[in-house]
Amino acid sequence: MVTAEQVWSALDEIPDPEIPVISLVDLGVIRSVDVQDGRVRVEFTPTFLGCPALEAMKRALEEKVAELGGVPEVAVISDDSWSTDKITPAGREKLREAGFAPPAPREATAPRLVQLQANVHRCPYCGSTETRLENIFGPTPCRSLRYCDGCRQPFEQFKTI
Amino acid sequence: MNEQTLLELADDELILGWRESEWTGIAPMLEEDVAFSSIAQNEIGHARAAYQLLVGEDGDADALAFDRKLEEYRCAPLVELRLMDWAHTIARRWLYETADEIRIAALKDDPDAGGLAAKIDREEAYHRMHAEMWNTRLKDEPRYRKAVADLWPYALGLLSPELRPTLIARVGLPEVDAIERGSHTGELAELWDEMTMVRRSAPAGSQW
């Protein structure tokens, strides 16, 4: 009979469909795993509600549970329980190595433009803090585009949610 | 749960998302192509989550989104307009986001929809930044001011009457008669036709 620990470690093998350097577990989107008589309920939280990878993630979770011999029941939880603060330290390091600046910590109120422009956002390539906002939006809803004046390189910044 | 309010929000986000996506590929600059496409995708994601909450975990959100008759949609006339002028497009973005923030804040204490409202608000923060950035840039341009004035009666119609004083205070324009929800513009009919065509033409029993 499959155990919750086995499920967690199997889910840690599922890469994020859009940023495959990081697993869904590192991304912190798996909220809970509940195993009862071979039935495995996984609750997961989307990063952004408009994320086009939502269905792909749900299917990947179901397939992984089925591979372990469990009966999957994957629930998408659309509330505020996920934040970029849930990305694990290992996950943040993997993001940085792949050229994505990890998100700044969440604050009590939703972020404002002045913070995005003025806060220190370090370049993932050279470590310089001389970077500026190019575009609030990027190739996916969860990323912004910044430019590093130190190494003259554009890079992607994970948005704080 | 205030189902009517949630349905209005979902319909607004679906239709506005559709309208914003019309800039994909033809916005005045590449950054705005990316921004409008991303905003559109996110608004439609909000609509999907709200429809799902309305139909329940195992319900069919697509059916609620696409299988209704034109007159059953609850979206406000503001989001229906097909705006191909940049000043009006930005004026709508700014007015919509300013009103939307007020409406979402009012939903946060709802026992059923509060969690979703909090999530949506965190994401909309980035839409608001974009809208504010453009509003700051254009606010002294006569063409933009005219666009805001043109759309102002529509913007008031997004909110229920008790929330309108907050919008009036934030926007700083005098109160006028709102263009209310309930009747639809001719432009929605065209959009509805396009949006629902595939589902309407599919044979009964099709799987999606």
C-alpha cells in the first residue's frame, strides 16, 4: 500500500512544465497529500490562476499517483494559500542557477510599482544590484523582465505573489 | 455566497480578457504585446476560477462560460466595447483596474469567495501597476483625458451603487448617470458569436 512519504518523494520528481529546473514540490504548490485505503488526495494551488500549465500539472500529478498504484484525486485549490514564499530554499537556488531571479519576500499588502522599480533585485548572472525593470510582464504570468546594467544582460524575475 | 456578484466578476473578466487579447501581435510596442497578452490570459484565468467556484469542484466551468445565451451574460458594457484606439484602451484598463480593486476588496469577507478574492487581488496588483504607469504617463494628454471622460459612465456601471462613491473619490471625476449592466452593446453580440462558435457547432456528446 502506497504511503504519503512515497507520494511526496514521487511528486518531487515532477518538473514545473514551464521552468523544468524546479519540481512542483520545490515550487511549494503541493499543499497536502492524504492517503486512505489506496486513495490519494492531492491538493495543489496554482501559482497564477491564468497559468496555462494548470491542466498539465494536474495530469502529471494524477499520472504519478497512478504509477505508484494509488487512486488519484487531485483538487485545485484557488485561494490565497500559495505564495512565492513557499518556494523552498533549494528551489530558489535552482531558479537562480537557471537565470531566474528568485522572488522578493511577500509583504502584508500587495506589491506596488514603486517597490518593483526601487527595491534591490539582484542579477542572477553576475550578482549586481544595478538592475532595472524592463517590463512588469514576461513570457509567463509569473515572471517580469529586468535588465542588468552590470553585465548588460536581460533576465527574468519571478514575481512576488 | 453572493453568486450574482461573483458571476458578474467572472463575466467581466472573461469578456475583458477576450478584448485585451485583441492587442496580441498589434500593440504599439513589443512590451505591450507581452503585457496585454499576459493580462488577458490572467483575466481569463480569474474568470475560470470564479466559474469553477460557482459550479462546484466537479462542475463544468466551460459550460457556464460558453453555453449561455447572449442575454444571460452579466458583464458590464465597459468590457464589451471593441476599442482599437490606444488612448481609450489604456483609459479602460485604468478605470477597470481601479473599480475592480474596490469590488474585490468588498468580496474579501465573503465566507465562500473570500479566498479566491484574496488570490485574485494579489495577481491584479500587477495589472494595477501597469495601468497606473500608463495613466501617469498619459494623464495630461488631451486625447487621453477625453477617453477617460468618454468611458467614465461605463466605469461607474461596473460597481454596485454602494461602491460607487469610492470610485468617484479615487478617479476624481464628478458623478454622472452610470451605464448599467443588464442590456448589452451590439459589440458583445459579435464577440459572443465568435467566442461560442466552436461549442455551438460541436455535435451533441462531444468531449472537451
